[in-house]
Amino acid sequence: MISIAVLGHGVVGSGVVEILRNNAAHITHKAGRPIEVKRILDLREFPELPYADRFTKNFDDILADEDIRIVVEAMGGLHPAYDFVKACLLADKSVVTSNKELVAAKGDELLAIAKERNLNFLFEASVGGGIPILRPLDQCLAANNINEIAGILNGTTNFMLTKMFEQGMGFDEALALAQQLGYAERDPSADVEGKDACRKTCILASLAYGKHVSPDEVYTEGITAITKEDVQYAEAMGGVIKLIGRVVHTEGDRLYCMVSPMILSTDNLLAQVKDVFNAVMVRGDSVGDVVFVGRGAGKLPTASAVVADVIDEVKHITARKYLFWESGEPGRVLDHAQASAAKLVRLTAEDTAAAKAQIATAFGDVTYVTVPNAPTNELAFITPTMTEGAIDAALAAFDGVSGVKALRIYIG
């Protein structure tokens, strides 16, 4: 019998307990021994539950209990989750978490403590919820040099963009529907501003390339500026807009990491992933492109990945399972201005003839994109592939053109 504790009895935590209870016989067979949830930490009380006697409001009840060998952190956020997880590891308890904010910010430190104490710190559910991606990336694709990772890492924004394309909704209408259906939080900023996808991108980059990538190193842009007009232009180009988290391995073992809306051709595998589904494409030098698709959130999909990690830790209760990355290295992640891309630039100008002359001077030959019923003072064009810094410098030339306002979207 292995005793575990669960920190937090919210959506994920309650799902973990539910799966462990409902699938006990199957899980015992997989783990090689029974797993008992001995303690659950939560400030609330749940007297109606058949395991109400397992709850505590005092974290020290878990920390001091030597019978508890594994702790599941399902609280979310950075504090007190970080303090509790670190304390558990220092008390010789292995940890499982689904907390992407924690892993993205403190993963290197917590992995180092686990390694030093011959413990396990696993977090499969932190990226993609129930989609298995971290274990395949670390184990099944271990023979490959990973050239690129790109993915739809946030189901809320993917649902919203799907509605904007297929039903012509504006941003506000799509967000309201996502909130109504429970796909978006009351405060949706982490989703729509790209923070959630950024954290997951950091975890993928850190695991794939062996050194910690911090959220502040990743250029992050959400979907709050995407409009119906942008949707029309993407359609005119034969594409759709998706919020993409991307990691590219470049020369000199450097990385370019970004999260941004991107126009993808409709025949791109990621372009075909709709609604609340997530997808991660991994490009290996031997295997080529491998795509993992599934529901990236939800009570039971996420909890199933957490329980799988618990089973793994039970099987490795006296031996460390190798999952590790080192601390970050200054300058390893390229500055955003150094990264190359092509972009759709959409602008309005009081004098379109003067603006076109400036476009020719700044960018050379460009491809213009038109849509029906566009305002007469609106221009849209595709830049050549240039560094972000060069695009910024080229658009600075428009400072002398009265009334110019430019919006830019990456092209994948």
C-alpha cells in the first residue's frame, strides 16, 4: 500500500480522487500495489463526500506524515503551491503536479531538488491536459534531434477563433460564449493574452532542449487584437488564424520561442484542429512530423494524466525516474528582434498612394491581399521573410505618412 496526499480538491484534485477510487482495481494492477488517498488539503469542507474524513486544513498534517510517500499538487498558481511542493520534496516525498505556472517558473529548481534526493517530480498534465506529450517527447522521441515544436496549447482561444472563423463572431461575442459554456474563466486574461500558452511553451522547450526557458524569455502575444477583418484577410489567403506556441532550434544551439496568433494554410495539420482541442507538432530529424491531438483541459482528462504520473511514481518509489533539465543560460533564447518571419501587415492611411510608395521603399516587392468591401483607405500586404527587427525598422518609415496605423500577424 502506498499512501498519497492531494493538495486541493477543485476540478483537478477532485478528479484525481474520483479516478483513484473508481478505477482502484485497474490502477492497483498497473502500479503493482494499492494506492490510498490518506489526506486531502482544502480550506473548504465536504461533509457529503464518502471520504470526508480524509480532509485537513493544515498542510503540516501532510508534511509530517511519514506514511505519505507521494503528494499531488492540484492547487494551481505559484503561491503557496511552490512553497508546499518544495517542502514536500525536502521532506522526501515525491510530487506530481498539473500546475503549468509552477513548472514554467520553478521547474529547474524543483527538478534539481528531486534529483539530489532521489525523488520524482512529474508533471505530464501541465501541458495538454490529458494529451500524452511530455513522456513521448522525453522517451519515445529520444533518438531524435528536435528541430521544432509548434502547437495549439490553449483550448479556450482555439474555441474562440473557431467561432470567429466558422460563425463570423467578433472577439467579445466568442469570449462570452466560451465563458457561458465554461471554457473560459471569469477573468480570461491568462488565456486570451497568451500567458497560459507561454507557460506550456516554456515547459516543452525546457524538456526538449535540456535547459530551463523562463516565461520572460518568450515573446508572447494573445488574441485580444484579432478582429473579424483579420479573419477575412486570412480566409482570402487560404488560411485560418490560430494561437501558436512555437520553439525553433537554431544554429549554435540557440532557441527562438514565441506565442502569437499565426495565419496557417488550411492544409496545415494544426489548422484543422478546432474548438477546445489542443495539438502539438514535434519535428524530429529522424521521425519527421509527429502530431498529438486531444482535449487539453477538463476535469477527467487532466486528472487521468495526473494519476498516470502517480502510477509511474509508485512504480519508481525507490528509484528516480529520469526527467530533468538544467538551469537556464543567459542569451540562449534569441531576442525577438533577431527572429525571422513573414507577416501580414494591414494598415489604414489617409493617402494610400503615398503609403504604397513607402511600402515599396521599405519592403521592396510585396504581395497585396484584398477582401470584398474593404475600406478604400485600407491596405494589406505580405512582407518578405525578414527579422522582426527589420520589419519594425521598415514600418518605422511610415512615420512620415499621415494617418498610418499598422497591424501585423505572423504567417506560418
